[in-house]
Amino acid sequence: MSSVTLKQLEAFVAVAEHGSFSRAAESVFLSQSTLSAHVSELSNTLGRQLFVRENRHYLRLTPEGERVYPIAKRILFDCGELTVLFEKKHSGNRLLLGASTVPSQCILPSYIEIFKKEKPDTRFEIRGGDSAEIHRLLKEGAVRIGFVGAVMETDGYAYIPVADDKLVLITQNNTHFKKLKKHGALGRNLLNNPMIVREDGSGTDRTLDNYLSGIGNSVKELDIAARVNNLETQKQMVKRGVGVAVMSELAAEQEVISGELLKFEMDEKPLCRKIYMVYKNDISLSDTEQAFVSRFVKED
């Protein structure tokens, strides 16, 4: 029996996750013919068909392929861990970071600036997405350290609070909302307006959902004018009067200072959450990763 190679496993996993040879080939920087050959070799070695064509554009795993996939992922992950475990100082300067929307725009840039000054040879690779996407990237090993606005999977993950974040309701700066602000209106009083909300997997969405549940309400009862996955789009829609939005005070700070937007406290007691640094418990952090984590742990 021929040996299974890492190249074969990498090609197989890429096709399983992208559902096509063309997209998978792009993701691992191989030609489509080379990637297809690797998958064919693995199939021949195992003596099993691993994929079946669902339609012209999509491949899905066979039952045998479903059994192979988690094993292949584990092997590739463990091999990645080996490269970190015994890395030399000169090659251990890469940080694979993932950050959800608010941390990526409001927190991570300053962290990178600080760390880069202290360790100028560090190379950063940044992936973005909502909190759910960052957890998926961590699980797959595509990023090693993440920044998120919600705790989503307590088992197998270490969450370290690194910043406090307050959620506020923002509105267009017009006469109507100025009058409401002057009379002390709270964000909770304005939730009957059309709402511009974040995507389902965001930490902001989860915090808002928990808050609404606590006051006997739910997201389903809101008049949702739009659901967006981009903070800038959300702010622009509020500026144009499409609706109001609940968002991070950090994210809206500049527009509030400039007078482009108005902000309202959500309740008498501020609606706050933590921003977390998160990584998997079962990984061995490199010296550079450990230094980065230690540098930004929030002291009690």
C-alpha cells in the first residue's frame, strides 16, 4: 500500500471545505490538475471514493470521505503544531491573528503598533469576520489567536479579557433625535424605530439579544430595516436616516465627536461587554505568541 502524504491530505481537506477543485486549488496555491492528482492518489491509496459530484459546480464528501476528513484535519493541525514547538528564534516571529469587527477596527491596530515597536521583526497575518467566523478559523488552525466580543465555546478555549466595550444606540443627528436626547431619552426607548442590526454571528448581535431578553423583549420584535456585516455600512445607513443602530461606543466615537451621529445610553446602567483574546487550549504557543498574549492581558 502506498503511503499517504501531507500534500494529499492538504488537497483533500481543501476540496472538502471549498466544494470544488478550482476554489480549493486557489486556496492552497496549486494548479487544479496538481490538486486533483493529489486527491486521486489519496483515494487510490485508501481504496475508497472520497467525493461525489453533487452538481456541475459542487463536490460533496462520500460517507467514507466524512470519516477521513476529521482525521486529515487532526494530522494537518498536529503537523502545524510541530513547526511551532521547535521553531528557532529567527523563524518564530509570525503571528496569525483573527479579529471580529470591533476589535479589528478599534483595538488590534494599536496592539500591533505597540508590539511592533517592541519586536520589530514580527510579521502579522490578520483574518477578519464576525465572532462566529473567528471561532471557526481558530478551530481550523487558520488563525492562532483571536479577538472577539463574545464567549461562544467555553470547552477547549482560553478567553482573556483585554478591553471593556460599551454598547450605545446611535441615531441620525437631526432635530427629532436632538429633542429626545435633550429630554434624557434612553436607547431602550428608541428601539421602536427601524433598526440597522449586525449579522447573526457577531458579538454585538449576541450582546443585544441577551439585553433584550433581560428586559422581556427579543430581536424578533424589532423593526429590522437592514442586517449588515460591516460597521461602516451600518454607520452610513444611520447617517442617512434609514434607521438607528446599537453598536460599540468605540466604533462610533469619531462620528459622535464630529457631530455626524448622536448617541444614547442604552439604559440607566450602561450596557457593557468584554473584548476577549481567545486561543485554543490544546495548542503550544510559540515564544512570540506567548509574548503577545502576555503583553496585552488586562490586569485586574
